[in-house]
Amino acid sequence: MVNVVQADSSRGDRLSAARAALKGVEERLSTTRLAWDAPTLPLAECLALALPEGLRRGQVVAVTGSTSLMFALAGEASRAGSWTAVIGMPHAGVVAAAGRGVDLTRLALIPHPGIHAAAVVASCVDGMDVVLLGSRLAMSDADRRRIAARAREGGSALIVTGPWPGAHAVLDVKEMHWDGPGAGDGRLRGREMTVAIQGRSRGSVRTVTLAMDVDPQGRGLSRRAVPPDGVATAGVGDAPARPAKGAA
């Protein structure tokens, strides 16, 4: 009888320990879930000029004219722990991605998805926080609408090259200007990027100027802001002083 009691006691102790361990796991997962189920992914503060509401889960951001800007939009979330996929962008290099803050240990590169593009993108949208898409993927408008709906359901942010039906924001890079070199000497210290931004209300367009590749020692372009109806200027990260290979 004593042995039975001891066995029951031992079984009870094990059960209590298992419950306590399970509770600990649930608490940790809950904390992680609260952090990563937030509606907005981390975004570099200086890019708030381009996306005042942040990089929102389920959002489609269309970018024209700069792969660098696409990587910059994804960089802060990646640095904070998000997984990122780059699909159908064979000329986008890992050096350029790393220069914009993308963590290469949490990066999936699929340069040539071919005829399976829609299925590949859908799989990445289901499992990644941020998905970057090239402009020549073999997908119909119907495929794109289904992908956007899937991103809304799963909480992934899409950053796409070129036009996308129903995009929440369209960032069109109008002009880029490098700053720094003298008459044949000196080093590049910064780059200004002028971006026209349009939301879903097609009649509303605003323009911002972002300072890219600011010199880490602060010798790059100055940071200043002007009224909303004008052109705003802000710095974007401490990226390499010279343009990274593969960057737009």
C-alpha cells in the first residue's frame, strides 16, 4: 500500500511539474505572440515619412525605381527577428540586402520561381513576416488578389516591385542624387532619394526626400523636416558609404 501511495505521489509530482513546465511555455509563447501579432512590423524611424502608419501586416506596398528602398523597408523588421523572403528578384544581391539591415540568417532567396510563382509566393506568405516580390513573376491579377487576401489573413507584409492591384501604398522613386565626392576625389557620404507616395485614394500624392546611405560619422546629408505640404527630408540608417553591389 505504501508503495502504491509513493507511486501515486511520484506520478502526481511529475504531473504537477509537467503542468508547470507547460504553463511556462505557454507564457513565453504568449509573450512572443503578443509581440509578433502586433498589427505593425518594426520600421526604421526615418522611413516614417514614407509610411506614417508604419509597415502594417497584411499591407501591400508597391515600390517603383529602387530595390534599395524595398530592402530598407524590410530591414528593421528583419533586424528585430522577422523572416524575410525575396522572390523573383534575381539581380537583388545579399550584400545589398545586408546593407539595408536584412538579417541573412533569416532570409530566403528564390530568384527564379518559374511557372510555380503563385504557389511559391503563397507558401512564403504563409510562413514569412515580410515578402519582397519582383515585377516579372508569372502571376495573373487574380493570383495577385488571392496573394493579397492571404497576406491579410496570415499577417504578412508584401513589398512588391511595380504596379499591384489594390496596393495600400505606392512609392515611386523619382530622383536620386549622390553627395560627397569632390573633383575626382573624396568618398560618397550620402544619397538623396525623392519619392512620390500615393495611397488608395488615387488623387492624393505627396512627396518626401529621404537621405540614404548617411555617413556613419554624421558627415552625410543633414536631417530636417518641412511642412507636410512641402518636401520632407530625413536620414535612412547607417548604410555603407558606397553603394552596395546589387543596390538600385
